[in-house]
Amino acid sequence: MTESWMVLLMDRTIAKGQTVDDLLRRSAGIPAAFIALFLAEPEGTPKKLLPRALEWLIEFAKASLAIFQKDSNQKSGIRKDGLGELCESLSGTAASAHSNGNLSKSRDEGVVPTVHVFNVLRAAFNDANLATDTSGFSAEATIVAIQAFSSPYWEVRNAACLAYTALVRRMVGFLNVQKRESARRSLTGLEFFHRQVEYISMWLCSCDVYCITFICEKTGL
């Protein structure tokens, strides 16, 4: 029964034709529905729904971000002589929308479902009852969240930032200034990277990309 509900919930999460109204209150009841199904699994037995759902959520986010990046690269290749005409067209569209008193609530396909995915990840890693079961997915989910920071869509960046905050709090904790014990229990950098080996290659790759971008901007290449 719960597996069929999970399938229906996944289909609802990535349904086509969603608008910004579907994003109200952090995706409304979608994250809560996932958490309810995760917590419904009996204790003392291997989880089935949670790993299946987290793997699916992370893979969907990866695929969406790759598509967004591809579309962004194609849009950046528009010729300069066509930008003036494009801006005029957009200005006319905006003026028409304002005159009608109704701004468009539609978004590019895949944007709203991707926001749903990051909202579900945030809720899952925020739940203390799921801390042990979600720990194995924290590194991969954090890498995806960081990659989403460069998304061309504000809604995706915002949801990824909230998910990243939940992930960092779950993996590292936070400093309680009222209790010095929290500082003594904190992780060192060496201990953190020993636990999350996947980060090393990601950080090295990111540093290479930023260095190359910086050099190209300075040299005009």
C-alpha cells in the first residue's frame, strides 16, 4: 500500500504544467507526505521507501540541473545584434501583462519539480527521527545542492540553499554559544573529510573551474 502511495507521490512531484502556486509554503504538503511515508515504515527493519525515494530525488535533481545548464549555455549564445529586438519584445510582453493586471505564473518545464525535490530533501534531513537513515545520502545530496547554486532560476537556488543549510546542520551540527561542550564535540576539517570522502573530488574540481574562469576573465580569453 505505502509503495503505491510513494509512486503516486513521485508522479505528483514531477507532474508537468505546474506553476508558482504549487510552490506556496515550501511545496505545501509534498515534503510532509514524503516524511509521513518514511516514518510509517516499521522500526527495527531495513528501510525500503526512504533509500528508494532519496536516490530518486537526488538523481532527478542531477538530471534537471544538467538540462538547466545546457539551456543556459544555449541562451548565452544568442547573437548581440538580436538582443535589442529580444529586449523590446520582452518589454512589450511585460507591459501587456501589467496592463492586464495579471503576471504570468508559469515557469520553464522542470523548474517547479526541482524546487519540490530540494524542499523534500530539506525536510528529510531536518527530521531528527530520520537522521541515521539519511546519513548515507548526505554527501551526495550536499554536492547536488552546491551545484544548484549556479542554476539560472532563483527558485531553484533558494530551495537548494535551504536544503544545504539543513544538510550542513545535520552533518556538522551548530555551535551553541551557551554551552562550551558543543565546541569540544565539533568536527575538525580532517575528521569531516574522512567521513565525507566524496567532497574532496568535488572541491578540487570546483577549484579548477573557478581558477580557469578567473584566468580567462583576467586575460580576456
